Amino acid sequence: MKMFNFSVPQEIIFGEGALARIGELLKKSSAKNPFLISGKNLTRLGVVDRVAKLAAEAGYTAEIFNDVEANPSVETVEKAVKAYKLSGCDCIIALGGGSPMDVAKAVGVVAVFGGSIKDYEGAGKVPGKITPIIAIPTTAGTGSEVTAFTVITDHERNYKLTVFSYELIPEYALLDPELIMSLPKSVAAATGIDALVHAIEAYLSKAGSPFTDSMAEKAMELIGGNLRQFVSDRSNREAAAAMLTGSMFAGLAFAWARLGNVHAMAHPLGGYFDVPHGVANAILLPVVMEFNAQADQGRYQKIYNYLVPDKISEEKFVPEVLVKELQELTASLGIPQKLKEVGVTEDKIPEMAADAMKSGNILVNPRETTLEDVISLYFEAL
């Protein structure tokens, strides 16, 4: 067995009604003035005000920044950093899906160490502890509440830059299933597939370990057994709880095992065409899994058996069975099946492929991948 290491340097709180413990966590973090980062939709739905009210009941007045967009930009981070510094705040509440959490992590870095978030692009460039963050996910989801990554769009390059440092892991993660039970069907489907892809790619990663395997397997069990039910009926409490927990376990898995070609190729789709991340992952997943089948060492069958109630024996299984199941799953959830359906054009494929090859995820993909391979995969997904 190869060497590996891991840690879970945060407190994770899960349960219905757990949101009410926000004041307790603010006290634990020694915060005096929280800065609440979220988006317009959650503001309109009253969730931002609800969190601010709970903080106020505990004696904290939250400064609200709710200008986070999907695929958040360098400019949004700069705007948020300016607002944070002017507010005199000393901790951050990140409320929402991956976008508010990405912005919160980026603000946490720049507010402490200065410069631009672009200065920290890559791995291991954050020199120390960032602003304390309490992460509250409202999707299931990105798993960003437990990961060491932030992904920010640089419009000057049409590029989604990634900052990777274990200093980015939020101090606290507060998971309340009630917060995801009002998701629109399309969002539940796309974010649910995103969580599934996290688990699958971490499970197949060359950088995996017994720890990440165990997290990925539990994530696939929970997501595979509940994704369809949750998308069909978001008020299903058991399914919502399973999806939120599964997303968190998948996040823990890829925080230490990283991902693969699906994510390497999905990020440029967001940078060039603003394709929602979960939708990009869903379209690319069957294509990449078919490509990676040559490198399968028996794990495709295990993945299949987590997704399908009727298990299949080793004698009857071939990797193409899993690829077909993934195609049928994304189609049944109403997610587009081809990149053309979401506005992607072939003229940008060479540039997107070059950007995808810069991702560290390519290096841990189970099958060795060249630039020509990525170009071919994009065309196949088109």
C-alpha cells in the first residue's frame, strides 16, 4: 500500500434545524463582526435575512454581500474584498452553493495576505491561515464546505483559475437539510450529478487512498440511492438528508484524492461559455467514463452497483454497462446531453483543451491523457 495522509481540520455539524446553531459557531470562532456572503436568489427567497436574523438573535450584526453570480469572477472577489475591509468584519459566513463559498475563500485569502486572488493560483501558494469561515451549503452539491479549493473566473483569459491550499478549508461546516428542500428541480439535478462526479472521480483517481475510497464509496451509496427521489420530490426529508451528507462525503474524498478529466474539461466550459458547472460535468461524465474504461481495475462494477438497485455480477459486467447507466441517469433527470444544447461551439475547443491540460486533475485521471485526447473528447461531447 502506498503512503498517504489526511486530516479533517474543521468541525462539521449536520441535522435538521442545525442552522439555528449559527450563533454558537460565531461564538466559537471568537468573531465579533460577521461578513455574510451569498447571492441574489437566496436573498429573494429570504434565506439571507433568516441567517442574519439568527446571527442577530445571538448578538451579532452581519454585514451582507449578496452580489455573487454563478461562475464568480475576479472582479466580484475584488468587490467583496473591498466591502469586507470597509466593514471592519473579522469572519465570513458563506451561504449558498459553490459560488458564494468560492468567493468567501478567495476573500479570506486576499483580506489577510493582500494582492489579487490571481496571485495565489495553483497549489500551495496561500502562506497561512485565512479569515475564519463558517460554510452553510444550500445545494447538494459542490461539497465546497469541506474542500481546499476555490475556483474563480478570470474573464481576461476566459479561464477558471483554481487556488488549492488546505488553508482554504472552512473552520466550520453547518449542514441543514431543510435548506436544500426548496431547490428548483433543475438545480437539484445538476448539483446532485456534480456531487456524484466528485465521488466517482475521487474513487478512480491515481491519488486516492483508503481514506478517500471510504468517503467516495459512502457518497456513492447515499447519492446513488437518493438522487432520483430527491430530484423528483425535493420535500422528501430522508432523500434531502442523504444527498446533503453524500455531497459532504464526496467533498472530503476529492479534497484529498482530487478529481479527473471531467472536472479538468468542465472548468473551461464555464470560462468560455458560462455553462453551469453541474451541467458541464453531467454532459462530460459518460464521455470521459467511456474513455477511462481502458484503465478500469474493477471499480466500474462497484460504481454501477452503488447506482442501480439490481446488482450485477462480475461475470456479466462490462464497463460499457456503467457508461450507458450514466447516460440514462442524466437524461432521466432532464439534463442536456450534448454541449451544443448549452451553446458550446467547436471553434473554441482547441483553446478549451489547452486550458484543460493545465489542470492538475489531468495528472491523476486513471487513464493517461494527451491534448489530442481532450480535443477528441470535447468533440464527442459536442
